[in-house]
Amino acid sequence: MTSEELKVNVEKALEEIRPFLQSDGGDISLLSIEENDTLVKVQLMGACVGCSVNQMTLKSGVEMTIKKYAPQIEQVINIE
């Protein structure tokens, strides 16, 4: 998969999870895909910023969904 196809797939994954975040007053945006297309950097916004379970959301929700669309992704991190 090319870098452009990867970006499209990561955006599709974010679109799938975005309604859940927005229902709690938050959101997410893609900042970059780095380290030979294995690391995704995102930014949680709104209510997600101060939420005590945002790391759990990031790992079990966001990372899992991104890996479903782009299996080569190894890690998703939040940049505050």
C-alpha cells in the first residue's frame, strides 16, 4: 500500500471512530504517519483532552480501528 493509500485508510478509520468521540464532546485529527509508515500521530481534542480514559480510548478504540484498515501500523500516539 502506498503512503497515500495508507493515509486514506487511516482517515477512514478515524471517520469510523469519530462519531463515538463526538458523542462525548471530543474529536480526533490525524497529524502524521511516520517511521516508515508504522507510527500514526493523532491529536485528541475537546472533551477527550482532559478525559481520564483517553489512553484506553486511544489503544482499544483508535489504534484497533486504524490497524483494521492499515495492518502495517504498529503504534498510535496522541500529541497534546
